[in-house]
Amino acid sequence: MENFSEWFHDILEKANITDSRYPIKGMAIWMPYGFQIRKYTLEVLKELMDQECDEVLFPMLIPEEELAKEGIHVKGFEDEVYWVTQGGQKELNEKLALRPTSETSMYPMYSLWIRSHIDLPIKYYQIVNTFRYETKHTRPLIRVREITTFKEAHTAHATKEECDEQVNTFVELYKDFFDYLGIPYLISKRPEWDKFPGADYTMAFDTIMPDGKTLQIGTVHNLGQTFAKTFDITFEDKDGEHKLVYQSCAGLSDRVIAAFIAVHGDEKGLKLPAIAAPDHITIIPILFKEGKEEVIAKCMELKELFEDAGLRVNIDDRDIRPGKKFFDWELKGTPLKLEIGPRDLKNNKTIAMRRDELEKIELDLDDSLLDKVLDLLEDYDDNLYETSWDFLEEHVKFTENLDEVKDLIESGNVVSFNWCGDEACGKAIEEETGYDILGIQEEITDSDAKCIHSGEPAKYVAIMAKTY
């Protein structure tokens, strides 16, 4: 896609997703169509999260004293924190931070709630807005100062093994979530210098955008006992011994919606995964004076049929030309359009068109219609999934030559390479290429494999890319 950045900005406005003209930089308004996309995306997410965690809601404000307790963690956010210093006309005794993330607001409460091994594990999540004073170039849904849809899960466990297993569970849950939305992903373990502040290690999901840059779309962190020590989160085990808990957390944001808008979209507009689309089907009546009532009646009958099957359906009966309606719903990415006019009704037919293929399909208006429509929607989603994964796989290139890295990345690819795992070597690779190491994808078992930079025996396959 040529000029992806311009396309992305335009589609958010034209498809009525967000309006970024709010008079604070980096903060945008969810418009009605976008808010519906967000709503249905969150329904999918909550259904998955509710199988694993209990949903809660914590206050937005964090006392400076609590935020300052975890020095390593705060250092990762200190330049991004918004502070509240006054209540009305009165200066506050203690500054209050608008949450950049919620470890330092939630964990003081965990220390009160956890007393015994019978209180464990605790597995809570919340979906909230967070604030970060982003100084780089802001971009709606991708790089913002108010993240309006931030899902964060926070767990506490009795043993390291349980915590490790929780990390693996979150990774699998995220894979399911992204698969439902047809978002392809690269999973890697972030390098030590780029892990979440305070974490033992970070697992991250990245996708490749149409311009070749990667977008981080989800993270899972093993926090070990770092925060437990700071906030004194202890429990009494079965033998009466007091021990520190082990913790994990997992987060994702509005970037998920940015990702499926980007990876599925084309020059005509959105191609929404059915599960997140405000309407699975848009019925477009072709109206003339003669036969108008019969056509509308049939449209209503089909709407009821499809809705009874659990589908979301819209009838576009606006008094405008049919061509404008077709254009609008191609732009907005409705998975399936059905066209019905007097001639179609006379022939007992409807004309279907999938958003991904834009080819007319003639369907009989008989008892087989519902099954055929469901099949079309399933094929549509399968095609989005396969096409997006094909794109990702085509744009991951392996090289053993450090001199090739820059050209490969500038050509819109993610580069994979063998790495010894040494931090100084990794930072040297970043400095020489000018790009970030995303992380480690797998361990190397081939004893002959050599690091792309040091020439020492390679321990890992790592990936690097131009990033958002």
C-alpha cells in the first residue's frame, strides 16, 4: 500500500472511527462506528479473559509515594507521567499521578488482600484508560497520550512454576485473540535492555504493518518477586512460613484495533474481521416506485432471519444512489453486502458481494440462503486470516550477513538472524544497523551456527525491524 501513513489517517476519519481534532495533542474521540468496532473487539477479549481472570476496576489516580516505591519501574515511565497537583483551588499535599500503568496502584492492595496460601492465586484484570506524556510524533490508536482501551491483567502466585505457567497461558490466550481477528504476529522474548521495567522477562507480540514497520500489539511479563518485595506482598504457606508471591502481568491496547484496520485494509477502505464488524451484513434495497414496498418487506424478512441466527444486520434504506451506498460500505468494511431490487425479487434471487473479493454472487432466496450466507462469512474470515499471514511470512527474511540488514529492513521486512545473546553484542548490532532488536524467537540447536556480529557460537534466532 502506497503512503500507508496517509491512508491510515484518512480511513479513521472517513470511516467515522476516530476524530483526532480534540484540542489536546495525542487524544482522540471514538466516533460511533469506531466505538462499535471497539465494543465488539472488547466482547471477544472479555470472553477470553473471563475464562482466566476476574474483572475489576481500580481508581485512575496513584499517590506519588506509591509510584515512587518501585524505582526501576518508575524510571521506565518518569518522563511520561501526568501529575495532578491541585484539587480545586487548593494545592495537594501529595502529587497524584494519572496512571501510566497500574502496578503501583494495584499492588499495595494485593499486600492487604493476600494473607495465606488459600488467598492465592489472585488473577484480576481491568480495561481502563491510561495516560503517558508521549513526546514523539503522535498517531491515533498507535502512539497516543491517552490510551483509551488498555487491558491489563495482574496475577499473584505461590510458586515460580505457577507464575511461569501463567505467562504461558496468557501467551496462548493472546494467540487465540489475535487469531479471531485475523492479525498475524511474531512472538519474541524482549532483550534485557528492552524488557518491561521491573520484569524478570517480557514476551511480546508484534505484527508487520503495510509500510514494513512492526507494531507491538501485546505483552506478557513475568515480574518474579520484584514488586512483591517492594510492596511487601507475602503469604503464609501450609507450613506457616511467610513467603513472597510471584507475579505476572499482561497488557494490550487500542493498537489491536489499529492492527486489524491496517493489515486487512486496502485502497478502497476497511476490511473488518466479522467478529469485530458493527454489521456482518448490509442489505441494500434497490428501490423504484414500482415494487418498493415488496422489496422493503423482503429486506426486513431477511434481516430477521439473519438476526435470529446471531448475525448483526443493517438495512441501508437511505434516499441516495445505490452506487454511493456500495462505496460507503466498501469504505466501512462490512464483510458481506446483499443487494435486492424488484427484478431480483421477481427472480427469487439476491446479489451478494464479499468485501474481500468484490465479485457478485447470485444466491437463491430459498431455505438454503442462511447456510450460504454463513459459509460466505466463514470463507471471508478465512481469507483475511490467510492473506494477512502470507504477508507476514513473506516479509520475514533471514540473513547471515550484517551488511544486508539495512537494505532488507528498508525494503519493508523484518530480519531474523543468529545471535550469541551477549548484551554488548546486541547493542552493537543495533548501533551498527540503526534498528532495534525486537527479541529472541527461538533457541539454536545447531552447534555450527555463528552469531551475525561476533562470530561466536549462536544461541538464539533473533529478529529486528523498524518499529512504531
